[in-house]
Amino acid sequence: MTAAVITGASAGLGAEFTRQLVREFPEIEEFWLIARRVGKLEELAQQFPDKKFVCMGLNLLDPKSFRYLGEKLAEQKADVRVLVNNAGCGTTGNIGFGATSADVMRVVDLNVRALTMVTQTVIPFMTRGAKIINVSSIAAFCPTPRMTVYSASKAYVSAFTGGIADELRPKGISVTAVCPGPMATEFLAVGHVVDSRPFELLPYCDQVQ
């Protein structure tokens, strides 16, 4: 059974990735969508009634989610043709004062640990010709004061992508980091991103509905 796995698929860029993958990869048999809000995933799946979706309401901050995903992939003998690591978050505030410890840990756990562990879990189910897309950010290219942890986490994503691209090249699996600029998605509201000069000054990408 061929499958695509998309994390953070409930809204924004993750939902748009899902729509595009359905259109561009008609040969994929199942689309596995991962996010906490399973209702949103089901709404997205209803847009494509002729396709099979597996909506997984997983919290990637919970280490048990990776074990569950691996078990399901094994049970279904999945051949994952595309993995999109889109789940991520950000926040504003200076380290030590302003940014809360909970916010800092959430950014590190989701952007770094979860992305790494989803990739670690899925790669054994990928074969030649498969693709991995990691959502990084233009913030990966330089330190971003008041979003220091976020930009550092995205620098990790880009470096991680480059490293595994070399590791997986002999297996015929391609790995790409996508580095978008600001986008009009839920990211700003969910992360309470306020008073950020980059988001005030940089041009926004086309709005994602």
C-alpha cells in the first residue's frame, strides 16, 4: 500500500501540501494526515471523497505518538512515497525574560525532536523514488532576536535536511527543505507572535486558506 504522511495537516501550509499531493500524486493510495485536531483533518479529507485518508489525532509532543505511527505503518505494510514534516510552532520573547519556559520547550520539542523522530520512524518504510519535504523557514538563515529559539530550531531543520539528503541519496530517496517567508496562517495567532520586526517588514507569501 502506497502512502503519503503529512504532519501538521489540519490547517495552513500542511493542509495546502495535502491538497497539492492529492493532485500531483494520483498513484498514492492513502494519505495519512497527522495533527491534534482530528476534526479538521476529517474536514480536509472530505474535500476529496474519491481518495482514502487516514486521520490520526496525534500530539507529536508525546513520545508515544512515534511508536503508534511506526506500529500502524508496520501493520499496513506501508510504502511511504512522500513524507511532509510540516508540524511546527514559534513564539516571541527574549530568552530568560519574556519567553516562558513552556513556550521554549514546545518550540524545541515540536520543531526539532518531533520532526527528527517522525523522520526516524518513517524512513524504514520508504523505498527508491520516495521524497521527504521538511518545512524550514527563512529564519533558518540568520539569528532572529525575540524569536531566537524558533530561528535556531529552523536552522536545525535545514542542517538536518542536508545531512540526511546525503545519507539517503544512495537509497534513491530525495530530501528537500522548504524555507518560506511569513505566511498568513494560524502560526502567528497560535504562537502569540507579536511585535516582531521581521513579520512587520518582510513581504508575505501568498495567503494560504
